[in-house]
Amino acid sequence: MADNHHKVLIIGSGPAGLTAALYAGRANLEPVIFEGIQPGGQLTITTEVENFPGFENGIQGPELMDVMRKQAQRFGAKSFFKVVTEVDFSQRPFVIKTDDETHTADSVIVSTGATAKLLGLPSESKYMGYGVSACATCDGFFFKGLKIFVVGGGDSAMEEATYLTRFASEVTIIHRREEFRASKIMLERAQKNPKIKFLLNTVIDEILGVDENGKKMVTGARLKNTVDGSTEEVKVDGIFMAIGHKPNTELFKGKLDMFDNGYLKVKPGTTRTNVEGVFAAGDVADSYYRQAITAAGTGAMAAIDAERWLEEQE
């Protein structure tokens, strides 16, 4: 059993988990990371990352995660490509289970991230990173002078659309209904913007594109009217999904305090959850910034919080 006991156990990878592992490794805490179903997190479905400091010419998302993982491993961190199925935080050491193993840990860092809600079309995953995006601040820059659709009707859709007008020649908000969930102020801001158009009672039926000679890109979309069911094909250069994010916190329901939207609560200015010895980093506790660099920052904080907490216990 000794092999299965750890000082620091990290659930989830991505910039938060891997940075936490780097810091914990350098503190000689021999951290283990359970990387889960999407090792490297959301960045592994991002192509070009241009806003992570230190990479003047940008870097591919999966490559950035690979470099981070190797850096953490250099200081003794171990990665397990397994999914955690159950946690017990009611006793110490904490108990963490996968399908076929049980591990115990003195401290746990939760960095399970969030998942962008998507439409679920096969063409959407096919062109993700090639004209389809779920992050305007990450990818807006690549659409200078082009036509873009933003799908959604809440605050995040208005915010993304407004942000994208800095680059795009035209932004059309596609919304399945006539009423908006967005707050009045955000909606009015979008309505006043001369570059933003609205297409209501409409959904995307299919994303159209080319995939030949190694060139893959979105060229248009088939739109469906939700009132009469009619469809039409239109040209568009990029499609941004802004129908919200869902934090990956199912595992922690009833075990860690969370907000109504499922994001974990941490004590302000720290990464401490309501359970002593359990810390949360990255998008799992951040519904606002959701950037690789902020996730990495809270990953460093979580490792330092865990290290100091472990010292207090001795």
C-alpha cells in the first residue's frame, strides 16, 4: 500500500495541475497527477496559443502541455493517465479511487478544469481549432477582417461578440430563441455595436468546410429556422461557441462547497476549499478569467498552499 500513499495528489492536468506538480515537485513532495479523460486539459483541443508569456512566436496547445508535463516530471512528478472515479475527503489521509486502484494522500489539489458546452455536431469537433472555437480571447486575433458567427444568447455570447468586433469585419449572433438570457446592459452594448448583427430563432444544423491537401478550414454553415424548420447555407469564416462552460465538479458534489453553477468555492486570496488539506486551482474554481496563464498561476498557489499546510500538520 505504501506505493499508493502520496504527500500531494493532483486530480486533473492542464496548466493548473501541471504547474502545481512542478512546484510541489521542486518542494520535494513527490506529487502524482491523475490526468483524467483529457490529459493536458482544454489546451489540447486548442491549436495555436499566442498569449502564454515566454513563447514569442506562439506554441501549439498540446505542445505547451507536453513541455509543462516534462518540466514537472524533471522534478519528480509522476503522471497517471487514469480517471478518478471516487473521492473520500471525510477522513485523513484522503482516499482516492480509480477503476482498478485505491490511493491515499495527505493533501489533494483539484484541477479538473471546465468544459466548454458545445452543440455536439460531428462537424464541430472536426473543425475545432480550424475555424471553430470556444474562446474569443484565445482565437479572435486569427479572424482579422473576416466574418464570424457567435452562437449563444447569454452574457458570454454578448461579451465574446463584442470582443470579436475588434478583429472581425462582421459578427452575427445566432440564437435559438427571440428572448435573451443576457443581462440588459450586455445586450444593449451588443445591439449598439454597428458590426454586430442578430439572427434569431436560428440554430446551426451543420458546419461546412474543406478538408483537402492538408488544409482544413470552416467555409460556411447550414442554418435552420426553429420556427418553420427551413434551412439555408451561408458563408462564414469562423464560428465561436458561447453557450457557457461547465466545471468538471460532479465528483465533488456533497464533498466540497460549490456555487450554484458548480464552480468550487475557495477562501478569497487562496486556493483553500472548505476541507482542510484540499485545494482547488484553475478553471474548476474560476468562471471569470478562464485563461491558461491564470490557471497556471493558481496552480502555483495551490502547491505553495499545500506545502505550507503540510508543514503545519507535522
